[in-house]
Amino acid sequence: MVGCWQLFILCFLSAPVLLYRGSLEGYVLGSTWVVDDWTGSLTFLSFWLGALMMLSTYPRKSLCVWGIVLCCFLAFCSYSFFWFYIFFELSLVPVFVLILRWGVQPERISAAFYLMLYTLTGSLPFLLFILSCFSVYGSFFMGFSWDLLSSMGYWGCAGVMVFFIKMPCYPFHLWLTKAHVEAPTAGSMALAGLLLKLGGVGLMRVLKSYGQLCYSMEVFWSAVGIWGGVLSSIVCLRQMDSKSLVAYSSVGHMSLVQLSILSGSGLGWSGALYMMVAHGLCSSGLFSILGEYYGKVKSRSMSICMGLNMLFPSTTIWWCILIVCSMSCPPGLAFLGEIFMGMSLAGTFPGFCLWFSVVGFLGGAYSLILYGGMSHGPCGSSLRPRFSGISKCSYLGLLHSAPLFLLFFFPMFL
């Protein structure tokens, strides 16, 4: 609990960066750390979710949580591709330890293996990419826009492959679903809330410094992303494991972020930032409540976890609010993100607007299935209603939901 309050204090100490970001924008500290458009909001997100992970986990996991938060914070604030790569890779170590040490099922070994295999293999071309750029330009500094009006071509596409894997983009999403299902609650919250955002931020930083991908590759990866979003949403409709459903929904949400970043427009990048922050809060909140449900019901199956509104009535309110925010309904931050992304998509890739609408519709459908399957229906014979007071789930639900509503009404802080 001490670590939780320390992270809350760090979170509020970073709040002035959000409030005075306009006067600090582009401020670089020693050519290594920077305050820019993304630093303030993602720093706030790192410390806030880190405190909530501390609140939802046991003290013996606090060291891993501190490692994840600090690595993500330093990667978000880094303005050197070298240090960004270092902290980008170091963030995998505490998650790997969480899955192997505190995972429940024997499949945690294969899940940890998939995590390291996909991310480390995909990061090797990126390392070669930044080393080749260093040999030409002599600097790892992200502030240079060396070839902003040119295209990186196929070599650049190989260099940013690690970010497609990290987000993750279809068909490189298998590591995410395995890791989510086998990880403890803190690991799932870290994966959904912070680690996936490293992929989006890294992709934006590379495209801002080295220029866009060639148009044919942009169209190809945009088509792959939106098609992956449709397929993952269809898979969600057939899931009976509640944790796996939330994990697959992350693939659908991040596919929209990928599509918006590749549009190359300022409006699309703002929508991508809104969606990343909203997805981090929503998915982390859903995983935290699912972890509490699993600790009491000992099952993740929606056929068994029925009628939980009778067992935990106070928690069901926050469960409903987080699901509504996840399906991009107002007044949630994800609603603003989807509006911005839809506007940028209509101007850049108008042929994908129909599939963008399909992903949104399917997102609402599986969200309703998740809420109805968990909250309504008859309780199991072994379960008895317990009308308890304010529980830890209620605190977690409130602390995940409040920033979503506040940032919807005050988006200028992002």
C-alpha cells in the first residue's frame, strides 16, 4: 500500500506537465528526455495505472510493478532512439517474471515464451534500422525530421515491424491473448494499460522523425489492421472466457489506433492518443474487476459467472460503466477518440470507413454480451448473495472511470 501512495504522489506531481504543456512543448532535457504532445498524458497514465496495479495486487509483486512503471515512463519520455529501445525492451522483463512466477495455469510457460519470442524477434530489425540511421546521420535524436517528406519504403517497414507486433497488429496478436489469459491481474493491467501503448508511441515517433511509409505499404498495413479488427471482434462474439474476450477486444481497439496513425494526419494522431489513453484505463479496469471476480468465484467462464449483480451489486455498477466506456459511448474519452479517428479516416482512407463502422458495431455487440453474460442470469447453486459494503472493486472501478469522464469534458489536458 505504501508503493501505491508513492505512485499517486508521483502522478499528481506530473499533473503540472499536463496543465502547462503548451509552454513546455518541445522542451528537451539534455537531448535525451523531452516534454511534448504525448509525454504529459502518458506519464500521468503510467503513474496512475501503476498506483492502481499496486492497489489490486499483493505486496510481493510490487517490485515488478515498479519496474514496469519506471521502464514505460522512461520510454515515453525518451527523446533518443537508443534509450527508447533500451527501456522498450526492459519493460518485458518484469512482465515475463509476473507471468512465470504468479501465473496459475501450466500454459504460462508457453505464454511467456510467446511474449519474448515475438517481441525480441521483431525488435531486431528496428535495432538494425536505428543503427543504420545513426551511421548516416550520426545521431539518435528524435527531434530531427531527416526525411519527413520522403517515404521509408520496405526497409522502413521492416524497422517498424516491432511496433506492429507490440500494439499488436493482426496476425502478430497471438502472444497478447496468451499472455493476458495466463498473467495475474497486475500483469494483465500492465499489458493492456501500458505496454501496448509503447507500440503506438514508438510508431508515431519513428514516423515523425523518418517520414511516412510508402503509400502502398500504408494501404497494405491499414487493410491488414482493419481486417484484423473485424476478425478479432467476431472472435469476441464466440468467447466464453471473460478474460480472453477482453484480451481479444484489445486487438480490435489497437487496430483502429494503427489505422489512425498510418493516416498521417494530425487529427488522426490526436484520436489515436485519445484512444490509447481510454483503452488503457478501460481495459485495465475490466481486468482488475475480473481478477477480483476470479478470486471469489474461481472461474472465468461466463456460463459459470452468471448473476454476479446479485453477489456483488456495488461492483456491477462500475463493471457496467467501464464496459459502456469501452464500447465508445459518451461521456467517455474513447468516444472522442473514435470521432477523431473516423474523421481522419474519411479524409485519408475513405474505402475503409465501412469496415471502421463494422468494428464499432461488433465492439458494442460483444460488450453487451460480456455485461449480460457476467451480470445477469441465475446464480450458481454453490454461490450465495453477499450484500457487502464498499469493496476494493468499487475503489478500482471509480479510480479507472473518473479520468475517462474528466478527460472527456477537458480533453485539452491530453
